[in-house]
Amino acid sequence: MKIVSVVGARPQFVKLAPIHKAALAAGVEHIIVHTGQHYDPMLSDVFFDDLGIGAPDVHLGVGSGSHGVQTGSMLAALDAVFDEHRPDWVLVYGDTNSTVAAALSAVKMHIPVAHLEAGLRSFNRRMPEEHNRVMTDHAADLLLAPTQVAVDHLATEGLAGRTVLVGDVMTDVLFEVRDDVAGRPSALLEELDLTRGGYYVATIHRAENTDDPDRLRDVVAGLAGLDKPVVLLAHPRVVAKAASHDIELMEGSLIAHAPLAYPDLIAAALSSAGVVTDSGGLQKEAFLLGVPCTTVRTETEWVETVQLGWNVLANSAEEIAAAVTRPRPIGTDAAPYGDGHAAERVISELLDAAEA
């Protein structure tokens, strides 16, 4: 069997790693296509090395652009890639422009599509990611759901017949990386002269938090006013937006820093007092690491993290401060994101469906 995986952004590279490992173990030919949606090396190429994936087989190099321009460029390039490889499955990940472009290209070429992380919903139609994930779910042939909540969403939309609960592949790789970095000093602590538990880690990148100057200024003020140093791992796009809005990212408690390689990010989060983010992946990673999280959004797809008390939504400087300094949540044995073997189930489902 041949699978083509299409990825383009940091969370997708993390999900790709256990899939690639499981595919090779099962004797499946696995072709990796990197769209180039994230083109900064610390957000793309280095992840392939750090996670043991190796270089992508195809790199489209689409770069930045509006949603329409970026998605259109991917569509134009992917047709030729799929025509050359003619896989049994195109596997798409998450909710980016790379995801919906690959799904559209494949279904129009009558190539079966499987959607990893299917069924997540924010129910916020202003989010580009919400459109991407909904369209991909309704186009795909096989929906690989990470949680029971996601399964329920798909059933509500009439897609139960295509849905399989496999667990969350990010749990697979996170557990492996966590065990690898545990006990090792975080390079970030040494570089910035920080102490364990004496700082917060932050990532802010979504358009709703960065495109409007007043909104970005309020978020930055919330972070800058916190009671401990805040290491803001700033995506190049955020740095550019802040500069264009004349917003200082090195004031008060804020320390702007380049994005970290994935193992270093996990080590930094493990040693921190808490995480502040608008990233879907990092919310869940914080939960799995037992690190309190504050999410700078009005909703989250990972509702289990909120229900279990390890994640709080905050949308103003005051709310951010209150959430970050809240008492530590009560420990939980709940495992809504699986047991660390989701990738093996994904490959098994693809093999079984191809033989059916």
C-alpha cells in the first residue's frame, strides 16, 4: 500500500512523526509532501530532523500569501504530485490550508482521502481553520477521530458511517519526547538564566489575535504584566505584525524568543509554571504534560482540557492575568486523548479499508 501524507505547518509535522514510524513498521510505502506553508526553518525543516522523519519526498515551497492565493498555489501543485504517485490514500492532517487543498485535489482525482484529527469543532465560523476542517471532513472518505467528542460531532453532521475513533497521534509523539527530555535541563533555562517553575511559555499566532492592532496590543499588555518572566516564542509573522503596529515585544515581563525545536519546546513547557497560547496543539500538550494552560481564545476544540480544569479561556489582559495566576488544577487520571498508540490504529484502519 502507498500513502501520501500532505503537511505544511508545525502541528502537522508533530502528527506526521508517529504515522511515518507506524507506516514503515507495517511495510507501507509512505510519501511525504511538504507544502511549504510554514517556511521558516525553525517551524518546518528542523522538525523533520528532530522528530526522526527525514527530509520530505516533495517540497512545494508555496510560502505565504492570502488564504485564496496560498490554497490555490497548493491545489495547482498537488494535482501533479498525486498524478505521479497515484497513492491508495491521501492522508491529511488537522485544519490548515494545506489540509483542505490536499483533500480537494485528491477527491477531484478520485483518490481516497483520510482525515486525521477529524471531527474537531470550535463552532466559530470566523476562524479559517473551522472552514478548513468542516470542508475536509465532508469531502474525506475516512474520518480518523481523536476523541469521543469528535466522534459525536461527526455523527451529528451525518458522518458516523465514515468515522473511526483512533485516539490522538500527538499523544504518541509527546509521550516519547517527554520521556526523552525528562531529567535533562532545558536549554532555554540556561540561555535566559531562568529557574524551573519561575517563568511562563507563550505562543500567540492566530489572525484574530494578531491582525488587529488593538487586539494584539491588549494581548501583549496582558503577557507583559504577568508576575513572572514570559518567554514569547514568536512566529516571524507575529514579529512582523507587532513591528507594523509599533508594538514592543520586549517590555515588562515579556521576553521575545525565536520558536524552539519541538523537543526544546516540550522541555521548556515541562519546566514552566504555565503555558499561555492560542495554539490548539500546545493546549493539549500542556494538558498531557500536567502544565496549567491559559488559552487566548473565545473557544477551544479541546474541550476536555477545560472540563478537567487544566485549561482556561481568557480574552483580555485582566482575564489573562487571572487565569495564569489561578491555583494549580487538581490532578486527573483521565486520558481523553488516547494511550500513545493512535498511529498504529491509523495505519491498521487504512490497510483494512484498502483491502475492503
